[in-house]
Amino acid sequence: MSADAERTLVTVERLGRRGDGLATRDGRPIAIPGALPGESVALGAGAVAPEILAPSPDRLPPTCPHASECGGCALQHASDRLLAAWKRERIVEALAAKGLAPEIAETQVSPPRTRRRVTFAAMRAKSGVRLGFHRARSHQVVPILDCLVARSEITAALPALEALGRIAAPRKRAVAVSVTVSLDGLDVAVSAAKALDLPLREAAGAWAGTADVARLAWNAETVAERRPPRQR
């Protein structure tokens, strides 16, 4: 039997909670990463990747160079119109699950480089430290050179955050590095990091001074606070 004969054609019905396209195959719901509502998709047998035969008018070329690998964003390839409708649907579903049905205003989509809080993953590797985001449905960390959704204060600090990962990350697992822009500088917190001892505490304090962050928390303990971070 040829590969074409083994393919199944489906139509994507809607987006799921993770941003995957949802369709029905043999009476069962299936998730198709990267597919958009209304698209015709050919599903191959075995490890053959799905092929989009009829793209949606809401499909756009991703602007981020990391979009094909990075799991930080699920819908870089979707229009703002579709993205806003999907986010609104998530809110409607969450409230309906609690028996609530209030009026909900139109969803506003954030412009690029306006996100003020980002959580990166940092993992030690033979080449140094990988700082970025987990690949979708994977423990592998995809290193990034830029993030088009984050504010410039965060992206400018990527080299410093990589250095922090070098201090905090154990050998065989990633640590989470959360960064929030405050009025007084970056508020940084690492979790799942190595247990603090005196040398680590000194290294963390020295990093906070060199990076000039407002505050550094380590496994929920504040280890350096140069300026109490404030928010409007």
C-alpha cells in the first residue's frame, strides 16, 4: 500500500487549550500541533508528519526565528483576530465550568515586546548553559537569542540570566528562571535550583550585584534585595 493510500484527510474544527488544532479521526478527537481551524490536514501513518493541504486565511508566517522549535509560544502562526477569539473562548469555558456566564468584553491582543514577566528554563550542557524555553511536550531546552514578546529590559538581560543558570542549575535537570520587570529593575526568581550553601549564597549575591537586579530569590528565599521591586 502506498503512503498516499494510508493518509487520512481531516478538517480542523477548533483550537484546543494548548493551541493545537482539534479534529476528529475515526470518531475520536485528535490534536494536531500547528494546525488552525478550517484547515484541511492529511494525517500520515506512523511517524509521517501531518501535511496542511488548505491553509487558513488566519495563518501567517511566524515572525520569531525560534518559532519552529521553541515551545514558549503556541500560536505565532495565527492572526491576531484568531488569537483574540481563542483567548476569549478560554475565559468563557473557565467561567462556564463554575456555572458563570457574565458578559465578556472583546479580548485585546498585546503588541510585540510588551510582556513584562517571562519564565525561562536553564539547563547545563557540554557547551555551557542553555537558556530558553522547553520544546513543546519535551524536557529539552531550546536556547534563544531573542524573545519577540518580552520587554527589552528582559531580552537585554539574557546573557546575565544565562550566567545565573550556570550557577543555579544542577547537572541533570533544568531550573526555572522567572523574570519580572518592575519600576526598580528586574525581579528574578530561580526555582528547582541547587540547595544553597555558603559558596552558592556568595555567588548568587555577587551575581545580583553585577547584574544590578532589584531582587533575587532562590528556591523561594530572598538572597539579595538591592531595591524593593514595585509595581504600578
